[in-house]
Amino acid sequence: MEKFEMETLEIKGEKIETWKFKINTDNKTSIKLLKEIVDYINGTNIKLVIDPIDKIFAYIYLYPQEIFTPPDRDFFIERINKIVELI
């Protein structure tokens, strides 16, 4: 799997990116980075879904309700890249 997968959905006539990446839930650094993402999206309209694969790994999905801003994209890409390097 690439660092993360992107899919474009059309919502209310707008093309919206959704991101999927894998995380090792047994790695404390990965969990810390995921917590940073959760804290960042808290109070926004970005949804996060955790899809367990087994006892250690899970897929994480980010679903925004509108287009990611450049600062949002940079924040997520930086943390996601660090998380998937720890798999």
C-alpha cells in the first residue's frame, strides 16, 4: 500500500478527497500521531473512521465535508507519512 490512498467523492457538486491509511495500533508513536490528527479535527466537519483489520492493525479513513485547505493537507500528509513509516 502507498503511504496513503486517496479517493475523490462528489458531494453537493464538489469533489472531495477522502484519505485511507494503515496504522499499527501497537506502536505508541503511531498512536500519539493519530491523537494529534484527532485533536486537529476536533470541532471541524472532518470525520475520522477507524476500521480494525486485526488486533494490531487498523485502517483510518478521513472524510471531510468540504475541500481540505492547504494547511490541512500539509498537516495530515506530514503525520500520515510518519504513521505509515512505523508499520
